[in-house]
Amino acid sequence: MVDGLTIGQAAAFCGVTIKTVRHYHRVGLVEEPRRDTSGYRRYTSTQLLRLVQVRTLAEAGVALAEIGDILGSDTVVSAAALSGVERRLDEQIAELIGRRERLRRLGDGDRALSLFQPAVPAAQGPGCVGADAELASR
């Protein structure tokens, strides 16, 4: 019986491509596993856990350059970093919910919606207010 999963099996288990797993090896996020007698990489449960952790953080929008630091840090630093990731996700969710609400209101016939609740934050600078700021930046 062979111990561990091949790179293809590990990639499928984690929901990424083989190319992605190899990229994680190249950038040092996941240690390359030992090879069996036929030359195949064999991933252990510890390495699979690391792949899942990297994928989860990347999927949450954390830059690959930050992931190594988060996973390699002590528990307190890691918890603080994860709280920051969670805060950014909460902000993105709130923004998306606001956009969806504005879209629904527009669909319900609220034609004055864009005048009172701009879809983008007001730009910095003289004369730029709300939706006009977005048009000026195009």
C-alpha cells in the first residue's frame, strides 16, 4: 500500500489545480513532499492541511506574500492577522450588500437613487462630489 496522495489527488482534494500546488512550492508556501520509488510526490495529512490553509487564505483575498507570514507566526500574531482578514471581508460584504440594495431599488423604480447615494465613495479634491467623482475619473 502507498502512503500519501499524489499531486493530482492533493490538488483535487484542496480544490486547486496541479499548477497552483506547484506554484505554492515555488514561492515557499508549501514544502515539497518526498517522492516515492516511482518519482511521484506523496502528500501527507500535514501537507494536505497546509495546502488547505494556504488555499483558504488565498480564497479570502490574502496576498500570497502575506500567507507565509500568517501561517508561520505564533498564535497571537496569526490571530491578529486573521482578524484583519475577517475585517476586510466584512467590509467587502457590506459594500456588496449596499450595491445589491441600490440595484434592487433602481429596479423598483427609484430613479433619483444615484443622486442621493453614490455607488462609489466621494473623490478627494475640489469640485468632486459622489457620482460626479466617478465620472471624472473615467
